[in-house]
Amino acid sequence: MKRMFWSVILVCTAGYLVFGAVPSPKTVAGKCMTCHKDKSPGIYKQWFASAHAKHDVTCLDCHQAKKGDKDAYMHYDARIATLVTPMDCGRCHEKEMKEVDASHHATAGLILDSNDAYLAHVAGGEPVAIQGCENCHGSKVKIDPKSPNRLSRATWPNSGIGRLNPDGSKGSCTPCHTRHAFSKAQARQPEACSKCHLGPDHPQKEIYEESKHGNAYYTHKEDMNLKADRWVVGQDYYEAPTCASCHMSATRKQKVTHDVGARISWNLRAPISKKQKNWQQKRKNMEDVCTNCHGQSFADGHYYQLDATVKLYNEKFAIPATKIMKLIKKRHLLKNPAAFSNKIEWTYWELWHHEGRRARHGAAMFGPDYTWWHGFYEVAQHFYFKFIPEARELNDPQVNAAIDKLLKDDPMHQWLQKPTKDLKAAIKSGEMQKIYKNMFSTK
């Protein structure tokens, strides 16, 4: 009997330590549990197995609202808000909230005023802007007093990373830490990022899968120690990096950060790439990740090649195309009633927004196919045989003069007027490569 008694005590104690104390059904929090266990068992079980449950964090701790909150409403005995924002999470996770608020992720909702969203609304329509753009970038959540949860159905549900919330906060934690389990292992895997970071304009998912990093991860996923509390590259795992490894997770010298730009030295999204603010420190941060598995000379060589590739994209294609496009807009397109109502605007847009981004991201993430065939190959094809011919169709003397000067005077473009046999001989002898020697700059 004594043995049985202590066994029961041990099991109960272990259950408390693993799952936390389930609140009494007589308390408000307990009533939440009792009801949701029956009405939405999936949510209940996700929470019950989570770290929140183990630390006695209940529904009410996250969803409880104040009387003056815009999205607050009475739900049985509790005043709650359906929407849990970074401000709510920040009550316990203050450091993480501040880092997210200062990151690129938190500003993703500003795309709602950009050309991306403009195109979705005018060339597509509002439903596709909601289901497409806003599902990744975030909606501006609106209040509907007639709705049972006070949230407009056109703006909720939404887990966009840069969601604009009624309490004034920016962003959302749930794109990476999916409710209601909030799993560390899930957030550490590339699939957590690949809902949004994929496709024709930013195919990081596809590039990662093509790279040796991705190949190593999918081969050794079971050895990655993904569920561990501590997850330090080179110590707790070493088989491969994930998106989180490089951009957020801890190293022997750096703590975990929720500022996803803290290790990015180039802006590879813009029409013309520029170094980020404090890029030297950000590059050191990323090199610290690299050198857990590679030598410093390996990291130096990668950045030497990447910098040259980005500089090549800028100087050979992006800067000339942008100058020509600005001239065209000034002399022709200002008279047109709507942006993107002309073919050449679409061509220029895709040149940098699609092909140009793929080329640069491919080079940054060890994706050779995306650097060339899905990248520079299409950049060159569209620049020479779509953008330039469409610009010439305007029959504008100033535009044609600018194009003529570029193709005649810039040695990077003179190949168009030379015989193939001479070009092949120049490649073989190394003369062609000399044209690009100034791209390899350490500055």
C-alpha cells in the first residue's frame, strides 16, 4: 500500500511538472479550459502539451483584455480579445518583443502602401490582396462592432508577420511560433519561414533546398536536436544550418535575436542593392555563424564572390535600367492615368523585383541555379530583348541616345556588336574577364 501511495504521488507530481497545474473548473481560467477541452479539443491539446501549460500560462493570461481595449468583448465571465499581439506577448517576453519591433518583420505590413499591394488591388482585386499579400505581410486589423469577436472578417483571421494591430503594435508572433503549441522546434525549421519566403520574387525556400545547406538538413533532420531548450550551433547541433541558425539562433558568441536583420549586410530586395546600416558589424555577426562549420577563409571567399555578384548586378543592369526608366517616366509616363498601365513598367518591375532578386538571393544563399538560370540569365534576356526594345519603341531621341551611349561606351555591353568567335577567344584568353576585375572590390 505504501508503495502504491508513493507511486500515485510520484505520477501526480510528474504530471504537474510536465503539464503544469490545470486550473480549477471553478475559476475563470478553469472554465476556459473545461469548455475548450470539449468545444475545440485541438486547441486545448496543443496548449496542454506546450511550454505555456508547463509554466501555468492559461488562456486568460494571453487573451485577457481591459475594458477600454478596442477589440475587447465579454465572453461568458471574462473580458477577452481574440487577437493576441506582440504587446500582449511582451508582458512576459519583453526582450523578444522589442527585437521584433525593431526588425524588418515588423515593418512588413507597410507593403500595404507599396506597388506590390497596388498591383494586387488594381490588376487583381481586393480578395486576392487579402488572401495573397496580407496573409504574409499582415493586414491592418479593423474593428467591427457587429462581429461576435469585434474583428472585421476582411482583416481577420490574419497571421501576417507585419500585421498592424488595434492596440498600435506591429507584427505577429504566430507566423513563426504557431498557436497554440508555440513550438521551438517548429520555429527552428525552414518550413516555418517558407510560407512567405518563396516564389518568383524571393525564392529563399527553393534556394535553400537547392543548396548544400538544405541538402544536409533534410538528410540529417533527425539529428538536429530541434526540441532542445538550448540550441547553440556547433555545440548542440552541427549537421546543417536552418534559416533560424543563420539569422536568429544562438552561437557560442551571440545570443538568440528576434531581429532578423541583425546579420544581413546587403539589401538584396531593392531595385539597386545597397549595404545596410552598420553592415560591417552585421557581416561579422553572420561570419560568426559561418565559422562554426567553415574556416574564416571560406567565409571571406563567399563574401568576396557575393559582393562582386551584387556589384555586377547593380552596375551592369540595375543602375542603367533605372536611369533609363526614370527618363521614360519623366518624358512619357506622367501623362498616363495609372501606374503599370504600360508594358515597359511591368518589364522593368520584373527585371529587378523578380529576376534581379532571384539572382542576388541565389548568390547569397549558395544557389547556383537561381544565381544564373533563374537569375542573371533572365535578367540579361529581359534587359537586352524586352526592356531595351520597348524603350526604343517610344522613338524618343533622348531615350535612344542614352541607350546608344550605354551599349557603345560600356565594355560590359559591347559584346552585342562583336563576332562570336572573337568573344569566345577573349573568354579563353582571359581578356573578357578583365572587364569585370573592378567588381572584385573589398570595400
